[in-house]
Amino acid sequence: MKRPRGRTLLHLLLVLVISLLTVTGCSGVSGAPTIPPVETFVIPFEEFPGMGGLITLAGGNQSNWDYAASTVFFWGAILITKLAVPVAAFCESFQHTPVQQPDGSWLWSYSVNVSGSVYTAELHAQFITEGVRWSMNLSKELEYEDFPWYYGECDLPATEGFWILKDSPANPTDLLGINWSRNISAGTYAVKFTNMIAVGNLSAGCYIDTQYTKGTPYDHIWDLYNKGVDNHTYIEWSSTTGAGRVKDFQHFGNNDWHCWDSARNNVTCP
């Protein structure tokens, strides 16, 4: 008996649709998604003027910069240590080519060395409705395997999204939430890092809200909120000149800006 022509065409159409879904995913997007840029994941402590090397607090006529720098250093010393492994794994991902999986997802698989220890990293990406879901599994030989250290989502053009990072394989609770957005054409971005549990002297609910605006005279704008003492430290600076200003009511006893110049010396704010 001959197979009806209509049924044969329908069968071929179904095969074609299934093949397209396997290649592109339900989003209809072909090819691997683009990993969101480093600034959506890494707190840019080193961008603060003077943080690139050893900080030496001078006091006296550099007291404004000293206070801003010590506040940034305080937060950095706590968080950089906690985030060393997941940050290194994320930064390394850009050096590798992903492979598409049978389910249509994408996998970046590689090794990364952190302070003499080797970790196996697997960054997964799955297209979802109008976006991408990301997850990173990390393994360390003889210690743990496929620990889901962080996950996140972003829209298709990677202009906004979030990350959630776990504390550690020994304490797999949510540690840090990151909400980010960026203007690709303008080259600007905003990223907020919020503690979800206490870390050192920083209680749950503390955050660092950062913006890179390309504005003048200051292109970096930070709000560091210490929930434990209900206090904000506002810091703005220029990545071009190194000049900046800081405002902190509990430290200075007023809501005025306190400025420093490119040499880090105290100056009257304009």
C-alpha cells in the first residue's frame, strides 16, 4: 500500500521542526550565546585610584582619599577572598569555545588554576524565553565534584540580568546576589552586589551599588551600604584623573562631600 503523500510531507515537516529546535533551542536563536562581560560579575575594586598596588594611608592632607580607600579595601579584603575561585572560573571561560549539547544547550569545559589548586569548570548555557540561563559547576579532585557554585539569567542581547553565588561546597547557601545592566552602545554599566548572608563583618543586606557612567568630572559612582550600622559611604571618582570625593555622615559628621585631587591631597570640593 502506498503511503499517503500528505502524511509523508507532514512527517518531513516534523523532522525539520525538531532539527531546528535542536540546533537553535526554543528561543529560535542560532549559535552559542555570548557570555555576559566580566564587569557584570567582578567587583572592580582595583579600578579605585591607588588600589592597583599596595595601599599606604598617609593621613593628614590625604585623609579624604585615605578614608575612601580604606572603606573600599575593607569590603574588598572580605569579598575577594570569598569569591576567588568562582571569579577565576568565570574570567577563564572567555578563553574557551563552547560545544553544543544534545539537548540544545551549550557547554564551556576547561580547567583553571587558583592559588596552585586546579579546578575543573563547566559553564552551561540554555536558551529560555527571551533570554539565557547560565550555571557554573566546579570540581576539585578528591574534594568535591560538580558543585553548582553560581547561576544566573540575562536577556538575549545581554543588557541586563542577575547572578546568584553560593558560599562554598562546605556551606552551599546563597552568598551574594548580583543585579546588573549595561548600555552597550554607550559603554556604561550599573552593577549591585548584595550580601545574602553575613560575610566577615558585613551582615546580610549589605551592598555595593556601582555605576560606570563616563560622566564628568567623575565617571565612577559607588554607594557602599553597611546594614549592620545602617550607614552609607558614597564615593565618586574619575578613572582618568584619579580625583574624587567621599560622603559618609557617620565618619565625617555631616552630609557634605569631601574631595581629593589627582595627587590624593584634600581639596575644597567644587
